[in-house]
Amino acid sequence: MQKDDLMNSSGISFLFSIWVKFFFLFTPFFALTMFLSITKEYTEPQKRKLAIQVSLAVFVLCLIMFFFGNIIFAVFGITLDAFRVGAGALLFLSAVKLVKTEQPVLSPSSDEDVAVVPLALPVIVGPATIGALLVLGAEIPDVRQKLLGCVALVIAIVCLGIILLLGSAIERAIGRRGIGILSKITGLILAALSAQLILTGTLHFFTGEH
């Protein structure tokens, strides 16, 4: 009984830690800023429809990256540790942009394709996010943990979708400036994640660990 409880506790802890990483990798408040800019002329039903389309597009893109990281590394002959360092560097650049620069504004559009480009890719799932997803998927070999990681990914995407669906209400409650502040806080967390990726990759390279 105690062993089962420990495993359950460990599983919940792992699920939560992976969910937090995925959630901040999606830079949800930066994505919300872009979403609000594009949908400025949209009706509420149109905004809800687009939010669902974006979430589905992100789900498909992320699922591919999460499960096929090892295959992609093998095809290109790239080690996981080298990719950790590369992805960490890209993530750090993204974090700096979130913290230091003003949020860009995209022009409103009635084109439904904006759900995939530019909202899903590259606003939410940009190069840094793709790299981190490939690394997170590849460094989890255990099937049970892989499934928990997939559940965490789905929960993170659902949370992102809820933020987009409630975008107008959030904007009314805290304003664009408040959303910008939350984006900068996200940037700080991404900087920490990027440092962890780089340090882990460097340490494993010198010690020969995998």
C-alpha cells in the first residue's frame, strides 16, 4: 500500500512538473496578446471558434514533436545533449525578448488560416518551443512517464485554450498592460528553464551520462 501511494505521489509530482514546463513553453499570455490583436474585429463566436482551432493545431504539432524526438535526432545524427544546449540557447533568446521588448501587434484578419499560421506556428509553437518539446519527449524513455507526459501536454493545451477563450474577459479585467506583465514573468521562468537545459546538456556531455 505504501509503495503504491509513493508511486501515485511520484506520478502526480512528475505530471505537475511536466505540465508547468509545457504551460510556460507555450507563452500563453504572449499568445493571448497576439490572439487579441488578430481578433480585434471578430465577434465573440468567431473568437471562440478560432481559439478552439488554435488549440487543436497546437495539439497536433506538439504531439508529433513530443513522440518523435528520438527519431528526429537519429535521422540527423544529433545527440540529445547537443540538442539540449541548442534548444536552451533558443529558449533563452525567446525569454529575453519576452522580458525586454514591447509586445508586437498583428493586424486583424478574417482568414481562418491564422489558426495555424501565425498563431499556432510560430507564435505559440516557435523554434524554441519545438526544441524544448523534442528534448522533453526524448529524455523520457519510460512508457508510463511518457503517457503521463502526454496527459500533462493535453492539460497544458487545454489551459492555453481556456485562456484564449476567456481572452476578452481577461483583457477587461487586467488590461493589455497586465497581460504584458504576465508575459514578462513568463519570460523569467523560460530563462530559468533554458539555463536548466543548457546546464544539463553540458554536464552530461562532460560526464558521459545520458
